[in-house]
Amino acid sequence: MAPMQIHILLFATFASLIAPFGGFFASGLKRTFKIKDFGDSIPGHGGITDRMDCQFIMGFFAFIAQNKVSLGGVIEQVITGLTPEEQMELVKGISKHLVNQGVITEGTRTNIL
């Protein structure tokens, strides 16, 4: 098998396992807001989002795979969108969690804060 065929096989397997979760996520979101459909562009079938929910999540994962986004890069993007107060609240919450898990001691947590 050529490398491209292996890549396609892996991506197809990944897509068949992950893409349905886009539909589950969309259904949960609709239930939360007590709405039947995201729109009425296709009568009886909901809006464009109802037709594309699986494609959205696959596009997200394909983007991450293509750009080789690291966990640190994603966390950095999230953190830079927070205010300084929200960033400190996040650090406090993570450090408390690490103390509860026994990863760091309370003294180390105090030094961090």
C-alpha cells in the first residue's frame, strides 16, 4: 500500500468513529436550548447546521491534524483570550486540582500563586 492509501484509510476510520459525535453534540445543544431545529432552510430537516454537524467536528479535527496543533498551542490560545483576572482564577483552579491529585504540595501551590 502506498503511504497515501494508508493515510486515507486512517482518516476514513477516524472519520467514521468521530464524526457521529458532531450529531450527538448538536442534539445535546438543541435539547439544552429546547429547540427542535437550528433553522428552517430545509422544511422538515432543520437548518444547514442540522445537515452539517458531523462535518463541522471533522473539519475541526482535520484542521488540528493538518496544522499539527499541540495541546500547549490550544491552551495558549484559550488563555490569551481571558482577562488577567480570569487567567489568575484558572491558575488557582488548576493548582487546587493538582494539590488534590497529589501532583504538587500545598507549599508549591502557595509559591505559584
